[in-house]
Amino acid sequence: MIEMNHTIMNKIIPQGPRPNAFTMLAVALSLVAVVFIAESRAGNPSAIDSARVVADLGHSGETLRVYYFWRSGCPYCEAQTAFLDYLEQRYDVEILRFRVDYDRDRINIFREMGEVYRTRVGVVPHTFVGNRHWVGFDRRVAYQIEEHIRASLRDGWTDPFVE
């Protein structure tokens, strides 16, 4: 079991009412609209070599990396950002943060991450650590991410970008 200070968790993840299905649908549709607008402005999104961009994220593998995709105005992203700040102070991890509002390069990186992890992307927050990933953020996801980080630091991990 994770030994997290519950006072910290209550500050990071407020215990308010859960959003209804309409709110969740609105958040998902807004991200789809952002991706569509970014692509239409880009003209030719395939002109960016996203595979090269993601390959450039490669590193020696000596530090556990957390790849975090978020957008402004997302309350779940705000809560997870605070949680990741906490993890960054507590553990030896490197957190790469990608704001995917209107930046076509970052949207392409997000898509490439989906291909590497063989998962659909588009909804935020979306977090990739080692060989696992999580979509959304709540207490359950926070505990799973922290436990995965602790286990990875203890037992070793696989990073798809380490050659």
C-alpha cells in the first residue's frame, strides 16, 4: 500500500462532486476540436516528422521519465500537475510536460506516444511512465502512478525511448 500523506492528497485532489457525463463529453469534444483546428491551421501535419521528434526524447534511461500531456483550462490537468510537482520533489524522476492546446508539434508527439504505446490518445490528462499509461486523473490514478513509480525505481523499468 502506498504511504502517501492524505493531507497532501486532499489539497491536490479536492473531494468535490464528480463531473457528470455531459461535462466529461464537453472536455473530450473540446480537445478533439483543438486537434482539428491545429491540423487545419497546419495545412499538412505530416510535414512534421513526429517519429523523429519522439525519438529525440530518448535518453540513457538512468532517470525514470514521466511523459505528461495536458491542456489549459482542464481541472483534472491542474490537479495532476500539482500531484506531479509533489512526485518530482519526492522521487528521482524527470517529468516532461506537453501542453497540447494548439501546438501541432506537441499534438504530433502525443499521437506518436499513442502509436508507441498502442493506445488511442486525445483525452487529457494522459500520463506515460515506463511501460504503462493512464488517462484522466483521480485518487485511484494518483495511487497507481505513485505505486508504479515506486516499483519502477525499486525493481527497474523499461522506457520505450531508450535505445
